Amino acid sequence: MDKKSKKINVPHCSKCDSFNSSMFCSLNNVEELNLSDNKVHNLYKKGQIVFYEGQQSRNLFCIFSGKVKIFKLGEDGKEQIVRFAKKGDVIGYRALLGGEKYYASASVMEDAMICSLPKYTIDELLTCNPKFAIQTIKLLTKDLRIAEQIILNMAQKPVRERIAEALIMLKQYYGIDEITETINTTLTREEIANIAGTSTETCIRILSEFNADLIIKIIGKSIKITNINKLLKIANVNE
């Protein structure tokens, strides 16, 4: 964990807006209190690292607020974004459950508050609460399905389709800003390229083509989808 993160006080887990829809929703009062008492809450600034690829896993991280990207570095030092995480999501659980090192790194995309939960607390819940164990299995299954889809897309889809699908995925995951009607997250062109597995130059060119064709509207660093049907057709997916 980045040593520059700042510890702050937060309410018990049951008071978290995301608690009842999270993997912890099956916890009883005693288990919730134990979880709250053993967690550490940290404030991360944009760009800070939560954990590094290759670092031994000792904690599960639950996002109280903010946005995080999970990525791997290629031999050329280029990022390959594996997935995103937002409020209510947990990260680092695959390595923790397997007693392994983190398979990827996690960094903060915007200021975030993140709870750190120790391995022994999670292990105790898995042992004593069958419903929590089932929720964890479902989370792992979903994670595996997403990873398989990314690999399939990278292998089979042309880059134009991958970029269109990346925009749709960002819209579905982060939603639309009510005021600007843009995708409710700001990514650099390099980060969008890293999602699609292409070069920044190619990403910029294709986004410019989408903009010229009135499929999207580029507003500074933000993107507004103006013709979702055309974008879905290009991505070859159903929303």
C-alpha cells in the first residue's frame, strides 16, 4: 500500500451505502462489528497505488468512494487495463484467497476512500458463514467471465470494435453525468487505448472518426455518446 495514503475515521460497515448490495450483505451483527473493528480506512489521492503487481497479498480492499483501475504492465512498460472498480467494489480478493501475490496493480483514478480488511478476518468469515462463501464464489465467477471476455475480444475483434466496446463498457459501468451527459469518468486517451489494447495514436484517430461521424462528441477530456445504436453496431454487442 502506498505510504502516503491518509488514515481517517469512517462509520461502521453497516452504515455504508453499499453494504447491503456488497459481498458482505449476509453478515450478522456480530460479524459486521468484527469486520468494522478490524478494518483500516485510507484516503488515496489520484494516481496513488493501492497495491503493486507481485506484492504479497495481505488485505482485501473495499472501495468506500472513488474509482480505481486494475492493470498489468507489459514488457515494454505499457499498461493493459484489466478492469475498473468503483464505490462498493472489492479488489485484491483473488490473490488474497489463493495466498498468492497480486497478479496486477491497482491505482486510484480519482481521490478515493478505501477500506483495508485483513486476511484473517476474511478467512474467518469464509469458514463460519456459508452465505458469505457463496457470495465470494459468485464474485470470482463473475471476475473470471469478464477476464475471458477481454481475452476473446483482444484475440478476435478489430481495434475499431474494441474501442467502441470500451466506450460502451465505461458508460454501463460508470453511468452518465446528469448535467453534461458525458460518461461519468475521465480517462486519458492512453488509458482508453490501454483498455482496447491498441496504441494511443490509433485510439485518438478512431475517436476522432467517431466524433466526425456524430457517434460521440468529444468535450475536452470527456466523451458524450450521441448515437448509442451506431456505437453498439460498431462494437457488435447488445447493450
